[in-house]
Amino acid sequence: MKSQRRIAFRVALVSCLAFTIVSLIAIRFTSAQEQKDQKGQKPEAAKPQPTPEASPSPAATQQQPTQQGREVGPVEIANTDLVTFTVTVTDSYGRYVSGLDKKAFKIFDDKEEQEIQYFSDDDAPVSVGIIFDVSGSMGGEKIRKAREALSRFIQTSHDSDEYFLIAFNSRAQLLLDKTRDGDAVLNKLTFVDTKGNTALYDACYLGVEKVTRGAHQKRALLLISDGQDNNSRYTFNNVRRMLKESDVVVYSIGILGGNDPGSSLGMEGQSILDELSAVSGGKAFFPNTGAEMDELFERIALELRHQYSIGYKPKDFKPDGRWHKLKVKVTPPRGLPRLFARSRDGYYAITNPK
């Protein structure tokens, strides 16, 4: 009996071992077959997923000019002997003319025609020096109307214009240095009192020094005064020479009272403002009413935004300091009436370091 049980137990044990061995062999065979299949099978290509359209960063958007809105930042002039200047073109009614191409212009240096190498009609920002007379002769209605009209100029100007504010009476004083905040300029003038003598030439000299260090290639002075000077260290000829050496355009607003225009002081003031403006390629204006003053300030701002910038390398340039007469001729498109060009009238042949 015991022997039969031992035989049965051994048979069961052998059967169990045999089943286990067969199962292990089957598992290894199946695993090997799967690995073989995976090696022989090419992986399935990843299906492309739709990705959202990439949006340029704000910095990239600002750095890439488009055809619809051309870049109007400052232009760096590499040639140290490149003569650059701005040109204002008007028709017979005094309206500004824009949209002309380079072929419409001819440039003459001492009567010799030059090749235009740089040309732009972009609405570029300007570094503007505001020279405001706060002397005793500008008291009462004069300064009040001038402050109000200045707000029209700032409202019409380019958003990126840079302002320097210089007030002057017995001495010239820088009130604001390099600001794009037009409201700050107006607020600064709100609490200025009119008193003392008039250092007009000192203020102009300081204004030219400041704007030539400005951020923008285009530079201008807005001179608001009755044109009298009785307290400057610099002379009229000092300022005139400095303007002829610079590329700063002067626009003068002569604030003359009811008794000023026909007086000797009034006539002298007009002559001074006329000359300082003309030598730089700008213009002097003498409004008679507050409304006319508002219109003229706005007109100057519009002129600065409708100018042509031109540059050329003079033939056989020699930095000998000699004065060169500059003349600009503009030819209107076919069918249009005569056009008029206004610019600086010359330059001194001095190499400008860059």
C-alpha cells in the first residue's frame, strides 16, 4: 500500500516538473519571437501634430520694418565727409509737397552738380530744442499766448520727438534735458515768471550744443522770443557761425506786442530772428493774433514731418575749412506747377568725426 502511494507521488511530482519545464520553454520561445518581430519591423512614423502659428515677440516686431510702415529710427552716417541736410518743398500756395523721389532733386556744391548718395522722405523723429524767452519784455499776454500755442506744436509733433527746454532771461537755463514727455515741457513753463534782461544768443548757443547731442539725426530749434538781446556773453556772429557749422534748423516765432513792430527794437528783433532762421534753412514767423500763432506753431510741426533728408559726398573733398555754397533745385512731376525748395545755404568743409 505504501509502495503504491510512493509511486503515485513520484508520478505527480514528475508531471508537475515536466509541465513547469514546458511552460518555461514556451515563454522563452514567445519572447524571442516577439523580439525578432520587433527587430524586423520598421517603427511607425510619428504623425505630425498641428502646432499653433508662432507669434513674433514684441522685440522682433519692432526690429523688422515693413513695407507698410518703414523704419523711421535715427540713421547712422558712416562717411565722415558726407554732407547731410534737410529740404522743405512747397508749392506756390505754401503747401508742403511730399512723395517726390530722388530724381526730382538736383544738388549743386559751388555750382557743381553732385550725386545724391542718401535720400529719405520718412516721417522721422526730431531732437527739438525749445528756446523760450522769459525776460521782462515777454510779460503779460505775450508769454500766455506763446505757452498756449506751444501745446499745438507738441500735439502735432511726432510721438518719438525728443525735447530740450531752455528758458532765458538774464541767463540761459536748461529746464528739461532729453524728454519725450510733451506735457512735462508745458507744465515746466506754467510756473515761470517773466523778469530780467535777455540773453538770447547764449540760449541759442546752448540749444545748438544740446540738440547736436540728441538721439535723432534730424535736429531743430524752436526759438520763441521778441528777438531782443542785451545780456549775452556770445555775440550774434558767434551764434550765426555755429549754426552754419551745424545741421540744426532754426524756426523762430517773433512775439511782438502792439507797439513793437514799428519800433527800432521791434525791427531789430525781427531782423535777428530772420537771419538766424534763414542761415540754418529754417524760417521766422511773426504772428499778429493768438489764433495766427496757434496756426504757425502747428505749421512748423507739420513741416518737420514733411521734409526730405539728403546726403552726398562732395567731389574732391578737402577738409580745409572753406565755405561751400549749397543750392538745391527741385523739378515737379509733369503737369504740376513750380515747386520751391528751402534748405541750409552752405557748409564749412570740415570732416565730422564719427
